Amino acid sequence: MKAVVCQSYGPPENLTLEQIPDPDVAQGQVLIDVHAAGLNFPDTLQIAGKYQFQPPFPFTPGAEVAGVISEVGEGVTDLNVGQRVMALPGIGGMGERVVCKASEVDPIPDRMDFTTAAGFGMTYGTSIHALKQRAQLQSGETLLVLGASGGVGLAAVELGKAYGARVIAAASTDSKLEIAKQHGADELVNYGDGNLKDKVKELTDGKGADVIDDPVGGDLFEQATRCINWKGRILVVGFTSGTIPKYPTNLALLKGCALVGVFWGAFRQREPQVSRENTQELFKLFEKGDLKPYVSQTFPLEQYVAALNVFVNRQAMGKVVLTVRD
């Protein structure tokens, strides 16, 4: 089979497209013929040796896929050959076939195509966990989403609206904000000039947001901590800025607020049943039309360098997906 292979750490240009053996299927696993692979910012960290989980060389990057089950391992009783599924293998997704634990595989709704499904699990899974379990977002509250045009950010915008919140979308350009507006944002904040705090305060009559969803980190984080409402919740989702910020804890005291970590991967492992319930809720919201996943760019497998450089160059909006099969 064809697959993208990482032999040593470096930029996307360091990867190679190779013919490698098909993976073997062990007990509790399934083999998936990959039709599409969703790409994410952590993929670029992993191939550079900067991610918290580093597989041994050589490895094929790619944490999420959609396709058709072609083989079922011993002990797997709830999945069948021929089922259309999305899956979260962790690594191995950027190839024609991938092996995945059965527990990381979900059959997809009939009207969800493979391109949509390949980019659905990680972004919406992260955001529903962030807003539902970690923030306990309530109808009528104000939700501020940073990086609102990215995959996780747009998912948070849509879910915030589905849960009845007033959603303020924040991003660095007007074009990015226009995408967030199309996905339901009530208010828009351009922080390209470095001024986030005052704009959010103005939109909230000086109170600040009840929940702040931050997948960006960096310099914006401290400003976010200064525009949180009393008893607000600041969600630490990720660091796409490339910088992990420090937290001035006196602000937590002054605002009576909570800094809440969102580690979706660990949540899925520790609370698998709750995670599956989240996925089923997401599918229902998708079928109702409340969630409208936005895939901004697709690339054939052979153009993996260009696809990954969308993230390296901080140009990703919505999801970026590799198409592997017709």
C-alpha cells in the first residue's frame, strides 16, 4: 500500500511517500480502507519531534480517517466488514490502509460523506468535551471562542449556538471572522491589532465572557484572562500559536474564575462511555443540521507536503483533508 512515512524529525518536506506492507490485524482491531484522512496541527508537531506522543521510527502520521472496514479482528463483534466508519488511530492515517482499535471506530451517518467524516471526530469531539463536561456551558451564557475559524474553533462556535449561548467569535482577520459568522457567531472580534480584552469588554457591558475557549495560547491568553466574567471558566484547549503562556494566578482570585484543562485524548481513554455518548450526540446534531462541518481544502495523498504546510504557515481554516481513494 502507499503511505506517507516519517523516517526522521523535520518539516513536511522531510517525509516520503512509499510502498509499505499492509498492516496486520490483531485481536480487538479492524483494518480500514482509508478514503480520506483529516489533518491537524499536532501532525506537524509530531513529525518535528515536538509532540507529547512520539512513535518510534519509521511511522506514518495521521490521527483521524474515514473509510470502509475491510477486515475485522478476533473478538470484534459490533463492527462488520463493509461498514462506513470514521476512526481515530492516533498514527497511520496518511496511507491507503490503517489498523485501528475497535473502540476508536464509529459507524457514520448515511448522509455523512468520507471527507466530512475524516475531519469530524477530533474537532467536534474536543469541543463538545470542552463545552459540555469541562465548562458546563449553560443556555444564555456568553462564550468567547479564540481562533474561531480553525477546526476546533468553528466546532466550538456551532456547539455554543446549539447549546443556547451567545457566541463571540475572535480571529486575526476579517476573512476568518466571516467564516465564523457563517457558522452562527453572534458577535465578531478581530484581534489582529492585538486588542482582544477591550473589545470583549465592550461587547459584554464590561463583564467579560462566561466561558472562554482557547485553542491558541500565546500572547492572547493573558488578555483572555482579563476579560473573563465573575465565576467564568477559561478552557485551555491547545497552543496553535506555538507558545505556552504563563498564567497570572492573581487574576483567578480577582475574578473568582476557573482555569480548566481540556485533554480530549485522555478523556476518551478514561471515560470511554461518556465519550461515545458525546459522539452520538454530535451525530444527532449533524443530522438535525445544527452542525455544518467546513472543509476548506482537500489535497490528494501525493500532495501531503502542501497539505501539512497549510498548518505550518498558520493558514488553516476549518478542516484540511487528504483524499486517498475515490
